[in-house]
Amino acid sequence: MSEVNVIIRTADQTRKAEVSLDISNTGADVIQASVDNWSLPTDTDYSLVSTSSGKTITPNSTLGKNEIKDGDILEVQPVLVAG
Amino acid sequence: MNIDRYQRHSLIDWFSQDDVKASSFAVIGCGAVGNEVAKNLALLGVGRIDLFDFDTIEIHNLTRSVLFRESDVGLNKAEVAGKRIKELDPNIDINVYSGDFWDLLSLEQAKSYDCILCCVDNFEARIKLNQICLITGTNLINTGIDSKFSQIEIFPFKSGKYIACYECNLPNSAYERMQKRYSCGWLKKISFIEKKIPTTIITSSLTGSLAAANALNLIKDDSQHSAKRILIDSFTGNSTLSTIEQSCTCPACSVMADHISIAKGSAKIESNHFLDLNEADNITTSDPILVSYRCVECNPNEEDSTKVFQCASKYDSSITTCNTCETDSVDVTIKDSFSIDELIADFAGMEIPAKFIRFDNKDRTTIIELE
């Protein structure tokens, strides 16, 4: 088991936390934990972006596979559906 | 073309009015963002805009729709938008499609655009449009808004393979949310109430501008080889630009082979239809098909099933209630994958109720658009 210390924040930056995560966690795991811990609206869907690499983290890929490292910032972005 | 109209554009060193005039776009969805995108493309002086929408104008649309007036309430959105665009610039070739793009937009037509701009308001339509663009290699710009954020996603499918698609990053919760609208897989729930997302002209105009700017980028620069997303917080001005990563488990692009060939064919099931395939090979239909149904109380034997073989989206959940015993005991069979053997044995002479069928053979995906 290996852990990384990252900063997770919401896209509007009203919520931010420094956390230790196992690198086996997936993008979907991080989003679910953010929704649960911050009581984010459950009628919205979210996507995860590493602002450090400038790349999205797909829901089923792990932090390890995305080469997330200590100090990286992960942003929880809403998936917008209205048009 | 009256060149005086575009005189100011000609002073911009990076702007080629000739290239813009030679370009063509489809705008899918003529709501708040669709209005802004169509208006911007028109004022830029593009050559052709095709507008698609099945919906009609409601009074509450007017706070976000620059092309609509109070007197337009009740009229089709695409028709009214087309008329107003023609007033803005009569030089533009405008085509209006007052219906569902899935029924009206052929794969050949999709391929003819420089870019398709997705301005719809639901996941299902986005997934379908993504499929069309992925198959035909047509550039796609997806847009989305809420009351605060603007989002656009650029998928330069024309530049080649290995471009992430819309579904690569779609969260599992989005699929779960879509399924809540249906019962038994793909039957529309008659009691489902769609959640309305409030938006303002601020986010729709911001999104429309970014979408049109990136559509222009796609025609003047064909060297974009990765999909990207721009998210802007309209309150703070904070924005994030990210590269959209491809997913090896994507339900849309990961199932496509490196080579995609597109053909047209009759929807009627005949044995000579599938000459290149073995009887055991499978085809996938673009639309889930309601194959049959049976009340397990009134007709306990499976052989007594009523054969339907129609597009499942034409039916709603009321079909699961038996007309005879009036209980919810009707089993329905909905499929989107069939063996050739099964199709010929059970459905010969019938028409496949789908936009296209797909089959994979070694390193090639073949799409047959059904006529």
C-alpha cells in the first residue's frame, strides 16, 4: 500500500482539504468521498481533474496509474448537463 | 457575398474570412446555448449552419434566447432560430431540421461538417451525438451550463485515432441517473419528472462564445490531437483547461476497432444481408430493441411471448402491466446484441428498428447505416 498527500478542492474553490489517499483509489472513489464529506449536491455528477498535470482522471483509473504525487491538486468539477 | 459586411474581420491578421465562409457547422439543440452558438457563427460569416431541434419555444426560454421573441412561443426552436439567423446574415446557407437529430442526421451528412456543436440538455443525446461523431470522424464540441459554470469540451475526432471521447470521462453516476428514467432497461417511466436546471444568459453566452471560438480554431488549425475541456466559474472568472484522457474501458470508443468503415444497407433482415459474417457472429444495434413481452401469470410458457421487434424507446413502462390480469407481471425482453443466426431464424423479413448496426471483424469495425 502506498499513499500520496494531495489537496482536493471543488471547482468553485469553496471547499479544500489536504488528505492522504491510497494510490489504488480510483477517480470515482475520490469523487464519492468528496461528495460524502462535503455534502455536495447529489443531483449533480462530477469529474476529477489533476490541475498539476492538467489532465482529467477517468472514473475507473487509479491515482497511481495517473502518476499522482505528493502536493498535487485534484479538482472536483461538475459535469454540466443543461444547454 | 458583400465584402463590406466583413470589412472589420479583414483587418484581423489571423482571421481568414474565406476559410470561415467555406466552413459548415451543425448546431444540435437550439436552446439557450444553441441560440448563442448559432448567433456567433452567423455574425462571424460562416458558410453553412444546420440547426436541429424538436422542441418548441416556451415563455421561460426568452430570458436566455437572443433569437426568440414573445410572439414565437409555441413555435419550433430550430425554425425560429433559422429565420432570425437569416435576418442577421442573408448570405449564410441555413438548413432547419425540426425533429430529433438521431432520426434526421445521416452519418454521411455528419461527416460533411467541419464541426458539430452539441447544445442539448441531457446525457442521452450527448452520448448519441458522440457516437455519430466518433464513427464518422467529425469534430465535436460539447457544451454544458448551470447557473454559475460554463463548460465546453473539444473532441477533434477529424485529426485521427486515439482521441478521448465524451464517454471516456463520464462518471458512473451519470449512467445511473439515466437509468432512473427507465424501467426494465429502456422503457420510459411514465411517472418520471425531469429535474430542471436553472441557468442564465451569463453562462449560456459565455459558453456560446467559447464554443464558437473553438469551432473557428478547429477550421484554422487541424493539428489538435487531444480532447480538452474548459471550465469557467462565471462568478470569479477562475478557469481550468484540462486534457481529457482516454479511457481503456470507455463503452463508446474502446469497443471500436482501429479501422471503421461505414456503409448503407437495407434495414430488412435477409440472409444475404450478412454474407461476410458467420452465423455465430454478433451484431450490435445502435438502439435497444424491444424483442418480445409476455405476462408470466396469463402465459406461463415462454413460447407464448408476443413478438414485437421495435425500438424500445417507442414504449413506456405501462407495457409491463398486463391488460388481461391487470397486474405488473409482464416480462419484457430488450436487447441490442443479436447473433446472425438468431436474426435470420426469428426475424427474417422484418426491419431492424435502429439507426445503424455494428459488427467487429478482426481489426475493423463495420457500421451499416440502415435505410
